[in-house]
Amino acid sequence: MADAVEDLIQILNLEQIEVNLFRGHSPDASWQRVFGGQVIGQALVAAYRTVENRVCHSLHAYFIRPGDPRIPILYEVDRSRDGTSFTTRRVVAIQHGKQIFNLAASFQVPEQGFEHQVSMPDVPQPEDLPSERELRKAIEDKLPEAIRKHFARPRPIEIKPINPQDYIDPEKMEPYQNLWFRARKEVGDDIALNQCILAYASDMTLLDTGLRPHGVSWVSGKLQSASLDHAMWFHRPIRVNDWMLYSQDSPSASGARGFNRGSIYTRDGGLVASVAQEGLIRYRG
């Protein structure tokens, strides 16, 4: 599993091919489209490669077309503004000559100011919970071959759900979920790398929150789902090797779209990031 973290770090290590132009690769071609978190993370890496001595505090992104895992992704960075305190970058991801994704990110010179935050939910600790891998292994013999292989692949992020929904026969549940997660291997203290890995992980499970009230699962093969946009705010420093709580809710679903929010806390209760996302959820039962 540690090798999966090394693979992720390598995937995020973009190749610079010209000023403001970078090339990224996908881990394999076994899935139909590129994982959205990968594109978010790579785009943030591209933006960081054009910024010095500033830290990302927010990003806003749109998924325009499905990414093709068989070919590289080109990331073109527009240096929108370099101000006294804030720097703004816009990144466009391109495949087959077309935009598949764009991201706007803002970076700030570190400074002190007012501090407050909402409290972390009271939840069981990660040591008291089974891992997502254990939960998936218990049902893998009931899954189609393609999904079984997808479930079994090494993943760089370890997840421990607190209130998991049954993949095979999901019951209707309230539109909330909490889970612990962390990178499976030490990645160091580099702020940019930790933020980019957190951005990658932030796209995992979030869209599922909007499905919980409807008793459906993508495992059925009857669901068409995809992230449409993704926004993220970094409030405080993070270390992705430490357990973090991802507390998610889905306030609304309508028009074949689900809106989802997430708050990410350190184990000692510090709110380090907030996430919002709208996704396509079409059921073809």
C-alpha cells in the first residue's frame, strides 16, 4: 500500500515542458475516466510551480469533459495576478485539443489574524473502526469482475467510514457521513505537497453523500454520476499522514444534480479545510 502513495506522489510530480506548461500522467488505463481528484491535485501542482513563498488558501474548479486515462494531460497556467499579499492563477487542463477541466486558485503570503471555527463532531476514533478495504473485501465475491478489480486495487489513501452504507443493498439514510482518512505513507512536511494530496483525497466519497437518502449505489451499474465542480478552502496547515475526519453532508439534490459539503478536521479538532461540490446523479433503473 505504501507503493500506492509513492505512485501518487509521482503522478503529482508534473513534467514541465515549457514556461507555464506542464504534462501529467494517469496511473493506468483500466478505468473509464480519470479520477477527478487526480486532476484537481495535478492542476494545483501546476499552479504551485509558478508561485513562490505563498500558500494556497482556496481553489474553484469545473469538470468540463471526462479525462482519458490513456493519454497525458496538459496543464496550461495563466499567471493572472501577482499582488502584494495575494497571487491568483488559472489552470486549464487539455486533452485531444479540448479543455477537460479548469481551476482558479488563490495564494497568500502567510499572516496572522482573527481565529475561530466550528467544533468537530463527536465520533468514534479510527482505531475502533474497520477500514474501507476490510468492508470491501467482505463483499468482493458478490461483485462483477470489473468492479471487484477496482475495489481490490492498492489505494494511497486509507479510509475508515464511521457510518458506512451497504454497497450491494443500500438502505435509505440521512444525507450525512463521517469518515477518517490519511495517506498510507509518510510524505513529509512540504506544504504544497500536503495540500495537493488533500485536494486529491477531497474528491473521494463526497459525491456519495448525495446518494445516501435515495438508497442507490454506483455498484448497481444503473447510476450515472460525475463531479461537475469542486471548491476547496485551506484554513490551517495540514499533514496528510495524520488521521483527519471528513464530515460530509448533502443539503440538496434536484435537477439530476446533488450538492455536497465537507469539513476536514485534524484529530485534535482543528478545522483545516472546507469543501463544496456539485455532482451529476442520474439513475437509470
